[in-house]
Amino acid sequence: MSGREELLSLESAITAIEEAVQAVSREVERGRLSDASIARLSRVEAELNRSRLTLEKILREEASRG
């Protein structure tokens, strides 16, 4: 995989994470879930956000090297 393809792959992963975070947020906002489910989804949302931040950092580092 070329460097450009790797960057595109990272960008795609970031987009997928952002979409997943939005889906989780929508489910939490609907208010139809139990408190335990909301708590679990909130943890998932936080983990997705941490992953997105890590991928963005990697993307910046790789782009600056390129």
C-alpha cells in the first residue's frame, strides 16, 4: 500500500468513527434505552472519540513526513 493509500485509509477510518459516534449519540438522545444501556453507549462513544483523536494524530504525523 502506498503512502497516499495509507493516508486515505486513515481518513476513511476517521470518517467511519465519526459516523459511529453520531449514531451512538442519536440513540442516547432518543431516551428509549435503559440507564444501563445509555451508560454503556456513553462509554463506547468516549472510546470511539479517543480512537478518532489517536487516528487524527497519526494522520497528521504521517502527512508531515510525506
